[in-house]
Amino acid sequence: MAESEAEIRARKERERDELYALDISGVEWTCAPGTEQHEERVEIAYLPGGAVAMRSSLEPETVLRYTEAEWRAFVLGARDGEFDLKPMAHNGGLDAQ
């Protein structure tokens, strides 16, 4: 039997609460190879159940957490170009004329 919309919402809220209740003080943070220690970079940590935590190296106290399904959707979207910026002057490209 399929979950109702209310059941899905309640399950997602429960998953989020459980994810943010995890103690992540001892996790190992990793970043993309080749980044320098003094550069701002995104760091991720793998959590139980396939979840992922993400933070900026310049603001390590601010941590975002994603369930396995959320992280998978993000990675697949990034691979598919879903988040690619349209080249414009403010992001290193040329304005479309």
C-alpha cells in the first residue's frame, strides 16, 4: 500500500530529526583533491545510513545534513548539469548579446 501524502511528510520529518540528532563530532571531513588548506572549499562527511554532512571550510560550525535520497538526487542532478550556471559576466562568462 502506498504512503499517503501525510505519511510521507511525517516520515521525512522523522528522518530529518534523526539525522540532526546524530553526534557528528568525530566524523572525518573530506574535500576535493588538490584544494589548498587556506582556500575555501566544501567538505563532506559520510554518515550512517548513507547520509552526508556538508560544510564550508571557512565556517565549519555551520553543517548541513542530507539523507541518502537527498544526496543521491543532488549528485545525479549535478552530473546531469541541472545546476550549471548560464555563462554571464558576473560568473566568469560573457553576457549573452
